[in-house]
Amino acid sequence: MNKPDVIVFSLPRSHESFSSTSLSLAKELSLSTRVFFINNPYTIKDLFLGRANTSIWSFLRNLVLPNRGPLTFDTDYPNLFISEAGVILPINHLSKGRLYNYFSRINNFLVNRVVRSVVNEYRLTDFLFINSFNPLFYYNSVPKGLKMSIYHCVDDITQSRYIAKHGSYLELEVLKKYDLVLTTSKKLTRYAATFSKNVKFLPNAANTDLFKRVLDNAIGTHSALDGIHGNVIGYIGNLDHRIDIDLLEFLVSGRGTDWTFLFVGPVGAEFRQSKLMKSSKVILTGPKPLNELPQYLKVMKCCIIPFLCNTLTASIYPLKLNEYLAGGKPVVSTNFSEDLVEFSEVISIASAKGEFYDMVVRELLEDGPDARQKRSIFASTNSWKSRADTFWSIIDNCHSIK
């Protein structure tokens, strides 16, 4: 049976400095059908403040010309096409009500024009439309000609710093109106099920083949890490408001005198304002391309997920967990989500600072070839290929297909 084409309208953009659930899933789906990934639009404000990777001339062109069409993402994914959604009006500062609704309709018109150009240019019919965590758009209607509308719920939107203001109530409309809702955590599944009758659990995964190369000794350590040896405690991902800064400061200050802390990813304001920035034990590399991450993981002796335990993180199924495990690395995590329970046989889960430290010590002492192999085998069941297979199974069995 031929699989339908897929349009993914995503909040995280394809060129972000971190790996996203929406793009990872889109890549895997594109191995069996055409996938059109449409980036979240920039606002005029983004444009003038230099936050957009486009120009004033691109903005002006978008006002008068139709979208020039998607571009092939890369040679590894010839069926994955990337399209920019143009530029929209900055309206997030407006209060809920008529004025916001008026300008929101304008923004939706601008975005839908891009989507329609993709549909028309590639003659899409009976396609799947996935709105990945972007309920600021397509909350009243969906593109014409589709086979199924799917909302991809990947975080607790009420805890999002930017889109919570309007997204928290618009998401409820989306949950009620879309044919299918896919969630990435158990807590999100329960939440979505109160508004939608068709909710399916599709957790995050990892490019396990890529990260398994660490265990197979198929790669070496990145040249930027030459000279770094010993007990390297590592974290890959955003150092943002999810991170327990107090825990990290506790680990860095005095304990584990021979430990080095390697952080690979974007550095947020909270981290920059902490004592960690002044520690000689801390190494910050900034964000790195996905295909280079195994070279950084290679040097890590124990990986950590030092998340705060709060409402936001309770809904998170972390991408990085399966990446760590695929590489055979020991993992110590805070007990932030019920989704960690299924990993309890292969990771250590701490409920207090002292316990976290003790678990890192234990993982360093007890790590060995058998434990590494066990972790990697466990992670192999959480590959993006496995998730794509589950996705198509859900679609095939869904009674809401039009």
C-alpha cells in the first residue's frame, strides 16, 4: 500500500542548533514517502532584530510573490523538502480578544498561502497534515484536500515561555478539532485525552545507528577535545530553564575532584548567570551538528540529565536519553518524569543531590563492556525507524481517516 504524502508544520525550525522531535520524525517518514517540512514563520520584529535567517528583501518578496517552492533538505533524505513559511506580523504581545483574533487571521492567511503553494506545486491530494506543537496556526481550519489532520503534542504548552500566552487556549481548540493527536509522554497523553477521543502515544526516539558508532569504536573523539581525559561527566542538549543549576553547582563544587564537566549545546541565560561559568572544571562547546555529537559523546564517561522536577519537565520524554544509551554510556538522571520508569533497568534515577552524586560515582565504578552492550541493545528499540513504523501503524488503524 502506497503511503500518503505528509506535510509537517513545525514550531521548531529545521535549521535550529538542536535536534527536534518534529524534524527527526520527518526525516524517518521521508524514507517511505514525500515529506514537506514547513518551518515556523518569522515575524517582522525577528527580521529587524536579526533573529531570522532571511532578509528584508525576502520579506518584501513574500508580500507580493507566492512561495518559490520547497528545497531538498540533503542527499541523505531526497524525499524531505524544506519550505519557509514567510514572514508574519508580531502579535504575541496582544491580549486575548478581538484584536488578536483579527491579526491572527491575517497571519494564518499568510502561512496558508505558503502551504497551498506546496500543495498545488506538488499536486498533493489525500495527504497527512501534522501540526507539530504550533497551535497558533490552523486552530480554526486545516488545509484543504487532506486525508487526516494530526496534532503533535510534544510539551506542556502552559509552561512554554513564548507560546503559552495564546497557545494554552488555542491548543484546546486544536485538540478538539483535529482527527488524531500524537503525544510524546504519558502525562501529555492523559491531558490530550480529556479533549480528544483519538489520542495515541508516540514517544521520542534517537538516531540509534548514529550514536551506536560510539560503542562500536567506529569513530574517534572530536579534535576539539584533544587533551581531555579522565572522568568526563557529560550533557548534550539545551542548557536552558529546565536545568537544575543548584544540582550542577553542587556536583562541580569540590565533589569529584578529578571530574570534568562537558556541556554540548546552546547555553541559556540562567546558566550564564551561574557560578558554573567561572569553574575550571566546566567545558562549554556550544551547539554542534547532530552528526558530530557522537564524537563528543565518545569522551564522556558518564552522562547526566540534570533537569528540574517541575510541571514543565514532568511532560518531557528526553531525546538525549536514548542517544546516550545507544552509545553505551552510563546515565544518571533526576526523577523528573514518570516516563523514566521504563528505563530504570539501564539508568540511575536520583531524587536528591547527594544521591545523584553517589549514583555518578557508582556508574563510573561499575561501568563495563556488558553494561554498555545492554544499554545499547535497550536503546535500539527506541529508534526513529521504530517510531516511524508505529506512526504508519497508527495511521493504518485509525478510524478517523477521511
